[in-house]
Amino acid sequence: MTNKEPRIVNYQIPSEAAIFELQSCIEAMEKNAQLRKEKNFDERNAVIDFLEFQVIGRIEELLRVTAQPSKLGLLKYRAEKVKSALEEIDSNLFETLRANIRTGTYTGAEFKNLVSEYVGVNTGDREHPGEPGYDNLDLFINGLFSVQAMPEQTKDLEPEMVYYQKTPARIVFELAEEAHFSKEDVFVDIGAGLGQAAILVNLLTGIAAKGIEFEPAFCAYARDCASGLDLSKVAFIHADAREADYSEGTVFFMFTPFRGEMLREVLGMLWKESLKRKIKVITYGPCTAEVALQSWLHCATPQDDNMYKLAVFSSL
Ligand SMILES: C[S@@+](CC[C@H](N)C(=O)[O-])C[C@H]1O[C@@H](n2cnc3c(N)ncnc32)[C@H](O)[C@@H]1O
């Protein structure tokens, strides 16, 4: 078919039953006062998702083929109105929580309690163990930390470098437990991306946290995020991990920032640090297999075929 040939659209009148079903569903959400209670984050976000994909998406499908758009247009308007009202509750909630965090009173157990008032923190096994898998805790932490849109990448990655992907928030919660931090520890996220892991570790434990990131736009974003929460013990350094200074770190985290020779080179730098003081190396993702081969490290967590499990190594 050429572009000039007319496209045949199968105009239909959506069934009364389909319209009735959409209308009742929107009405139920308009009337559901529970969704407007700040604490009902999980339920509200399930409904926001449902509205977007099952209601608005369905109406748009019907609008593409209907000869009578007026009823559907009105339903779409109502569905969008409920959705944006629910989203506004979330954004006001996050603004309030950010102000609370800035007071400095929500560190450690207080921060964890604060989060668990709104969303479940399930660090258990996943349905799909072969992939990171994100859940409502990520949705919550993203909302809490992300005041800006994700920046564009400005530098090309070298072949062994791994593109940005967030560590699931539940894994960082697990890390904060499994690392058994002492208050003198300094956490370093190698390949820190937008800074979430370092910021979360600081909030969950109160210890100093640093991130090293190759992409300057990510590093600037992470700094803004930490300063927006007044976190004075969190810092982000724009550097290539092969040229970074590790002299202050005691617990190093890697969600596979790079592979191959680059990974071995950075592990060599960490090994030199381990000759000066005991360190821990915590990994997530495919880099765990290479780290497990290092004779100067002992793995404290049970070895597993699932690479998307946290592995904690201590220097000998
Ligand atoms: C899989 S992401 C991990 C992000 C972050 N650790 C988190 O959990 O949210 C890998 C990150 O490593 C960064 N990266 C890759 N090579 C790097 C290098 N040589 N030095 C510093 N950062 C690097 C990438 O830009 C990317 O942001």
C-alpha cells in the first residue's frame, strides 16, 4: 500500500455495555475517598496505573474507531481528571516528606519506619529471579528523590561500560542490613548513576556515602538530589572509576558498572586499598561472578546462580 491510498477505518459504535463499564469504573474511582488518603500509596498507585492503561488506553482505542466520539471524550476527560488528582496527592506527599527529611530527624530506623508507613519493603525472593525487577518501593523512592526529569547522557560509554540502570530500592534496603555498617564506615557506589543507592544508604544508616560517576549530567543530578534533601554526608564525584580516589572508602558497591578488563583494573585498585585496611565489596548483577574469582576476597553471603542477588565480600 502506498501512502496516498486511503486508509480504511472500520468505524464502529462502541457497545452500550463497554461505555457503561468504563463509566461505572470511573465513577467508582471518583467516589473512593480511601484513594485520597495520603497513607494509601499502594492502592492509589495501582489505580493510577489502571486508569492509564485499562481505562484511558481503552477509551483512546475506542476513539480511534468510533463514529460517535462525544460520550467517550467526556469519559476520557473524567478519567484524566481523577488520575491527575491522585498524582497530585502523591506529589504533595513527597514534598512534605522531603521537608521532613531536611529537618535531619529521619535517619536510620526513623527513615525506614517513615517509608514503611506508606509502602511495603519486601526484600524476599522475586517472581522472576533472572532480572532486577522493580516494585512499588521503587515507585515511592523515585517519587521521593526525583524532583527533576532524568538528564540526557552527554558522553558515549566505552564498550566495557554498562549503561545506567537503577539498583532496585529493596536491594539497597537489604544492603543496608547485610553490610553491618559501623558509624565510621564510608560507603562508595562505583558507577553511581543518579545517586539513589548512595543517598538511600546514607538515609538508612546515617553513614557517609559517596558516588563515583562517569557521566557528568548524572553526577550533577545526584548532587542536586542530595542537596535538595540537605544531606551533608553524601557526595558525588565526577570521575572515571579507573582514575578515582578510593582512599576513604570502606564499603564499595557495584551494580555492574563495567565488565572485562575495566572491572579487573578497578578490582586491582580496591585490592591495593585492602592492603591498608579491611574493606567490603558488595555486588549486584553479572559482575558478581568476576568478583567471586578474587582470591583476596571472601564471600560472606551464600553463593547462588542468581546474579540478581546481593553478594557481600570481605577482604582477607
Ligand atoms: C548499572 S548502573 C548503576 C547505577 C547505580 N549504582 C544505581 O544503583 O543506581 C552503572 C553506572 O556506571 C556508570 N559507569 C560506567 N562506567 C563507569 C566508569 N568507568 N566510571 C564511573 N562510572 C561508570 C554508568 O554511567 C552508569 O551510571
